Amino acid sequence: MNFAKTILAATAISAGSAASALPVQFAGNGHWYEVVETQETHFGAFLGAMSLGGYLVTITDAAEQAFIESTFGNAARYWTGGNDMAVEGDFEWIDGPEAGNPFTYTNWRNGAPQSNYAGQDHVFLEDGTGEWVDVNGNNGNHVYAYLVEYTSYIPPVPVPAGLPLAAGALGLLAFAKRRKNKKA
Ligand SMILES: [Ca+2]
Ligand SMILES: [Ca+2]
């Protein structure tokens, strides 16, 4: 990760934390999790998770599924990183430590996955049950909140009152530019 990208990721984490609760750690694997309430397509959620420095949640065993359900309460529909975009019927994780790995655990809703129509390739957690359902996440008909997972997470240092985040980010970017010029 280059310097400017690091700054942008750090800024995104700070900005995100202002709007929602901080990520919660799962003792089972040491990873951290949070919900982003912004309603997104699957691709939008993928990019959003990346911009936060994490990845769309990967659920690889029943304990992780149980932790997510007990922590976030099945309150809404949440995108996961599960998909079968590459090969129809072969579900795998889109990003994170399990990127490209096939599912090792599933919690499909009765009858799912269906893949009845083109692009029905993206897995979300059903509200109320936490069961897995596949839909076309990028045709605009399904926009949901999403779950971001982090392998490690350092809670952001509180920004002093009265110091706008944007001004801080601009200052850092100016610093990065000076640093770059100095190198050249
Ligand atoms: Ca995981
Ligand atoms: Ca499919």
C-alpha cells in the first residue's frame, strides 16, 4: 500500500467511525467486524469495504456465523463477500485472507443457492434469520448494507473537537506531495 493510499484508508476509517459503532472483535479468530449501513450494490459494498481497509465478510465456520448473528442481530440484509461470479455454482470469497477460496461452511436458506437467472451470483445474509441467499447484486434491484471484516484493527485516535477531518486529510496529502517532490 503506498503512502497516499494509506492516508486515504486511515481517513476513511476515521470518517466511518464517526457515523457508526466501532468494529467488534471476535475472540474465535481475533478479527474485527462492523456493519456499514449505506445501501450499496454488491460491487459498491466491495469497494466500500476496501476503502475502509477491510473486506466484505467471509464466514468460514458456524462459530463465525453465530458471532455475527449475536453481535449484529440479523437486523437487516447484509452483503457478504460470497459469490459465484467466476464459475457458476462454485461459490468462493471475493477478498480477504480467503480470497478465491471455495466455501468451507454454508448456511443457505432452504432452496438457495438458486442461480435461476444471469448474474445471480452474490450472497447476502437474510434479515431476521442470517441465512444465506444469492441474488444479482449488481443490477440495481438489490442494494443492502454490508459487513466489513478486518484481520487487524487499531481504533482511531480521537480527532480533537473543532479540527475538521477534511482539513486534516488535506494537510496529510500536502505532506505526502512534499515528500514525493523531495524524493524526485
Ligand atoms: Ca472471516
Ligand atoms: Ca450464480
